[in-house]
Amino acid sequence: MIALSLAEIAEVVGGQTHDIPDPTVEVTGSVVRDSREVGPGSLFVAFVGERVDGHDYAAAVVEAGAAAVLASRPVGVPAIVVDDVQTALGALARHVVRRLGATLVALTGSAGKTSTKDLIAQVLQRKAPTVWTPGSLNNEIGLPLTALSATEETRFLVLEMGARGIGHIRYLADLTPPRIGLVLNVGTAHIGEFGGREQIAQAKGELVEGLPPAEDGGAAILNADDPLVRAMATRTKAKVILFGESGEADVRAENVRLTDSGQPAFTLHTPSGASDVTMRLYGEHHVSNALAAAAVAHELGMSVAEIATALSEAGSLSRWRMEVTERPDGVTVVNDAYNANPESMRAALRALAAMGQGRRTWAVLGKMAELGDEALAEHDAVGRLAVRLNVGKLVAVGGREASWLQLGAYNEGSWGEESVHVSDAQAAVDLLRSELRPGDVVLVKASRSVGLESVAEALLAGGTEGEVAAR
């Protein structure tokens, strides 16, 4: 974080200093909520969770070098005490962002947020120092912590924004007001909580509503191929930039294709020219993500050649998102188990089909969470798609939702041993270990709560019986 004295921080967050001998002492280190991440000059934020109370670690973090604790009660060591720690953290982030002078880019969408954020970060850091959201820390706690990790040298701040209801993105955008806002898509992720795609569109569009007007540099980057996103152009005073495969898009892809290994290639067109891109990532769905990143970079002054080179060299920065690993015996494991919704599940299956041309393919799939009344239909549809894509074998893992996946495959024509329903991750591992052959390609994907990453890890590590359950 940029250096601020404890007295300044207390004023910004409306708090009272306790047990601080010298209020001029500065926080020169990171702002953290995990006591294990504390270093010299840190500010430790003490949240009260369901099982852990950060206040219990106050003495230990100060001993480890923290300058103070941001707390909701006195803790016997240097502390800034506030009524609400989360509100105070947001106020501090807002203050620091205003002081920075960096260009803030915010993005949201139902699918692809983290992959796109990682692409934007890798492209922009070629131009100037860039800070971005680690992993998927895109909520009211993770977002301000990311903003507070910026320094005086930071020129671009790339923030992923998630939402579970109307008003969430508006709140996040108020904490860290962006100049550039990107909306990727409106899908069915969390549809059970929102109540419908129109409600999801309402929530995602809050991002562009808060952008500065065009004359002040505001830019809304919208997916031309998604009607609900494209309609958001009427909700902003910012300049509108369209990306996609549509001929009307300002930044578009032509001649889209997949290499023999399943990596997308295309010709990138921007208002300033065209250049060819061949990505290191897997799956055609990354074309849209790459176009979104290119639109951001073009708006910030990068040439089409610079953008194309950066996209061609970019990799995955976040765990368990289409991580492709080949074992010594030639089995390829695709770990995409961080999360799942109908859109990302379909994209992953298509990537598996492309990667597995001439090879036997396996789709190890589990529950897609938070789909509400759409759960049965969506799981059934994914099972059917696996059959239509000629996936060699579907392994549906878990309870009711997994049975719907398997039933969809069966009803589409997957009989015999082409699809199977197993109870848990260990059963899936046991099955795979007994039947995998050199050259097979295995996709592992489900919602985060299912924990199917343990299947991929076991296949790569050769773990023993019971190891998956322990993980």
C-alpha cells in the first residue's frame, strides 16, 4: 500500500486509535486479513468469521511486524478501532485509489471473469506496472484488499467484480470507481439467487452505469455477441466499445480456428489494424476473453501488434482453470475444477472434444451449484452435450445433480459403459486408475464446493487409497 500514517488511516476510516504510542508511524507494508501474510509495516484487518476471530491473532501479528490492527474492539496492541471493519476497509481502499492516479479497469460477467482478468493483466503489464485481482477475490473484502496492494508505481489496476444480487456491483464500483468498465456476458451462473437472466443483466450493468462520461475518459467495453450485454449501451454515458465476432464489433476476431492441440487462433482486428494471434490457452471460449482484453488494451493506447504478441504469450495465472498436464504415460489431465456453470461447462466440453481428436476422451463432471429451478434442465443438457460431442466416457460424480448429468447422457444415446454415475471423488479416481490408457484426455470440472480438483491431483500424483477423501 502507499505509505499512510496510522493517524491518517484512523481519520480516513472514522476510527479511534488505541495503544498506539506514535500515531505518525506509517503502514508501509501490505494490508492483509490472513495472519500468515503479515510482514514488517503491515496493517492486519481483524474480521470475525464463523469459526475464526481475527482479533485473537492481534498480539501475534504485531509481534510479527504489523504496524497495527484494524479492529472492531480494543485488542491490547496498537489498533485502529472502528464500528464495522468491512466498511472501514472499503473506505480505506476508496481513499487510496483516489490518491494513486492509476487507471482503474473493472470487469464483470457470468463466466470467464478470472481468465479475462488474467489476460488483461498480462497484456497491460507490458506497458506499465499493473496490479490485478489474485484468483477470484472479487467480493466486498477481496476487492478492496487488491486495491490496497497497489503502490505509487502502479499505473493500471485491474479489478474483477462479482455479484450475488442487485446492488453488489454498484457497491464495489463505488469503493473503487473505474474509468474503464468491461461486461463479458450474461449467463446462468447464480441464476437461482438472481431469479432470471434479466435480473443478472440488471446487476452486471451497474458497472457501466457508474462510469465517467465519455468526455472525462469513461469507456464501457461490451460484448457485441451477447444481446443482454450489448443493450447496456443505453445505460451509460461513457464511450461504448464493442468486442466480439460480430461484424459490427470495434474489436473483433476473424478466421477463428483451433490448433490440433485445441488452442485457439484467429486474426485480431482493431480500429488501428490487424494481427494474428495463436493462444497458449485451451478452448475456443478464450477467443471472446482475448477480444475483451484486446479492447481494454487498445483503449489504453497499445498497438495491435503489441496486443497480439501479449495474447499469444499469455498463460493461466489462476489455479484449476483449464490446467493442462501430460503424464509420463501420455495421459493428459485437464483440471478445470475451480468452478462451473452451464456456459463454462459447455465451453470446457468443446475444448475437450477439440483436444481429444484421435484420442479417447473422459469428462469427469459434478454438480453445477446455484441454478435454482433450472438445475435439472441444465445438468440434463450438459449430459446430452457430452454425447453430441462424442466424448468417450462421461463420469458423473456425486448425488442428485450427477444423476441428472448421467440421465441426460443416457437419454441422448449413451448406453452401455459410455456414461457412469459414481458416488464421490475417490470412486472416480479408482475407476480412472483402472481404465485409463496412454494417450487418453481427462477433463475434470464441477462447482468449487464439489472439490473435484482432488481427482485431477490424484491422477497426477498417483495418490494412495483414501488420499482423495483426506484432501
